[in-house]
Amino acid sequence: MSAPPPNIVLLGFMGTGKSAVAKELGRRLKRPVVEMDAEIEQREGMAISRIFAEKGETYFRARERELSRELARSGEKIIAAGGGVILDPANVRDLGCNGLLVCLTARSEAILKRVEKERHRPLLEGGDRLATIQSLMALRSRFYDAIENRIDTSDLSVDEVASRIIALLSDYER
């Protein structure tokens, strides 16, 4: 019996298109999509912003860690990881053991444009959102840069990004 096809794991900063691309890949490849943040919200019965406010970021990151381990034991899924999943190398290692890791990137200005009307981003509450995005991206850049497969989504459509990932999957499965 052969192993199931690998997961496709989308990593990257908020606003790079992980959710939209995951949905498109799920539709094209007829695979279930797991939005890690949405899954944690469902399990906890509250929004991420409330989890951060009431239980703290450390608690949230522990839930992310548990879910990463769980998803690593499955196959054939499209996984849209939360933006901070990459901060724990164990998450990346586990998700990569049965998954094609793809880091979606974008320029900070493109990210701001995509998230400027959203109010569910706890790390962007208060202050200068562009400066916060730039600061967080700088802090995380070494983690993102360590992922072999990277796609800059700044000037690409969801369809174009999905097509590039499907081509990467073809090469990965060979």
C-alpha cells in the first residue's frame, strides 16, 4: 500500500494569501483545507484575538504546536498555517515530514493593503500598522528565508499562485 499524497502546507506572514490560495488549491486538487487559526478558534470556542487577550500568546502557541503535530500525521490536506507557526522550528519540521512546505511572501505595503480593513489581527492592534508589519516581518525573515519553496504573492493572482504550487507539487512527488 502506497503512502497518501503529501499535505501542501502554506506558511508565511499574515496577508500573504495563505487562506485564499488554500481554498483554490483545495478546489482544484479536491482535497480538504485546514485553516489552522480557524481550527484553533473552533476548538477553543473563541476568536484568536480573544485567546490572545484572555489566555495569552504562549497559550495560543501551545495550541498551534499541538495542531501542527496532529496535522503532520495526516496526508492529502491543504494546510493554511497561521502566520506565527513558523516561529517554532518543531512546527516546521513536523509539518514538513509529510508535506510540501511553501512560504508565501509579499511586500509590506501589499500586506497592509490586504489587511487594512481587518480587525481580527491581534498583533496589529493599535499603533502604526505598516511599521508593525515591517518590524514583525524583519523579526521573522530568517524563519521564512529558511523555507526552500517561496512565492512572492505581491503581484500575483490567487490563481497564479495556486498554479505555481501545483507545479511545485509535481516536482516534489517525482
